[in-house]
Amino acid sequence: MSSELGATSNSPIANKARTRPDEASLRNYDRKIRFGRPPGRHKKHFEQILAYFAEKQGPARSIDLINAGLDRAAIKEMLDDGRLWSPLYGLYCLPGDYDSLHLAIAAIRAHGPEFAVCFNTAAAFHGICALKTEELWLALPAGRRLSKSIDGFVPIAVNWQAMLPPTEPDASVPGVADGYWHEVISDLELTEKHFGFDRHMVYGHEVLVTSPARTVCDLLVFRNRVLRPKKENATSFSDGIAFGALKAYADRYDLDEVREMADRLGYREEVFPLLDLANRFIPSLR
């Protein structure tokens, strides 16, 4: 099932995208109104663009704006004046105080292929780990291209088969074969949730994110694993991130859910001993 994220977030992530437009853009707009094109010439077009984004509640591609019948000249003028903002080439949204992590995820989803937010990025998304770097860990099939960077964030493609979300229903998942949940949830979404992938609406775009329990399992299992061993910019995440997320999870949720997810994913050998230690020592650290 989906959960809607608004323009602000209760996430402990402190970094926020800057509010736009700036004062210089507003002064430029005022000069155009006073000395340039008469006000109201494109008023209808401006109102249509604002209405489109009010319904969209997030970034949109330029091709989507054109296909919606919105005026190119009005779009350009609003971009020049600062009444529209382009966080990524070919992508536009209204100025505002956005959560920078959520906006980066939504912008990349709008501009590229489907993916699943995972590892420490998913932990930051769920508020069980502070975002330590500007890397966005995104699981997607090999060969799919992601944007190089957006507003200081750099996407990291994770192509490991174990991290890819299901693409079709699994009849072995309880409730899929008998159709018990068909009126509430699709078979594919039920399969996704069974394996720890939840759908979220992030600034108007549906995005898959590993669930809190799945995120903790993945961080514990894959900690210290180098993502790209043959490249100089190889990236990995440390024990500190994994165990920090485990403690934060234990403070908010039931560790039995992590145990159940680990068993479902075949992570018993790696995760169960760590959960036993957590049950012994984390209460004394609170």
C-alpha cells in the first residue's frame, strides 16, 4: 500500500534543499512585469502550469509538460523568473522547502528507470539512520542508466540479484494463489511486501523502498562488502551504519520482524546471531 509524503518530513535528516526563487530572481521578475511583457499576456498559461504542479505535487519532465498541452514560452518564462525550478536537466518543479533526500529520489524516479531505494539510503528514508554521505543506493537491473547527480546526491546503482525487487507475482507467497487480498492489494504488490519492498508516494512519484526490517537485514548481511571492486571509486558501508540502524530499529520496532524477514530471505546464518546479541545488549544501551 502507498503512503503519501508531503513537502516536509519528520525524518531526522537535517539537510534541506534551498528555497527558490532567490531575491535576484524576484527582482528580475518585477522588472519584466514593469518594463517588459504586459501582465496577463500569459496569465492563463501560468495558471495552467501552476494547476498542473499543484496536482502533480512533485517534479515533472519537460516532455510531460508539453504532452499536457502547457505553453512552452510560459514554462521558459517561469523558469527564468524563478517561479519554476529545475533540480535536474529536463525536470521542473515549483520552488519550495523540500526534503532534499526525498526530492532527489523523486527526481531520479521521474527522469529514469524504476528502482528500489535500499541500504543506508533506505535507512535514512525510514529515519533509522542519519544519512552519512551524499550517495543514493538504488537497486535496479544491470544495464539501466541513472542520472549522474542531483543537488549534491550521487546515485549508486546496485545490480546484485539478491537486492532486486520481484517483477511478477510469486504463487508461493501466502494470499497470492487464493486471491484473498485481490480487492485490497495486487498480487505483485503482495509479493513485493512479502520480500520486504514497500511502495511510497514521494513528491508525486511512486517509489519502491526496502521496508525497515528488510533494510536492517540487508545492512547486516552486506556490510563491508565492496560494491565495485574493479573501480577506484568502489563504495561500501561500514559496521557502524549497519549496527546503528539495528539499534535505531530496536528502539522503534520489534526485532522479531527482522528475524522473520531474515528467515524469509535466507539470511538466518548471518542475521540470527546478531539479533541474539542485540536482544542481550541493546536494552542496556537505551
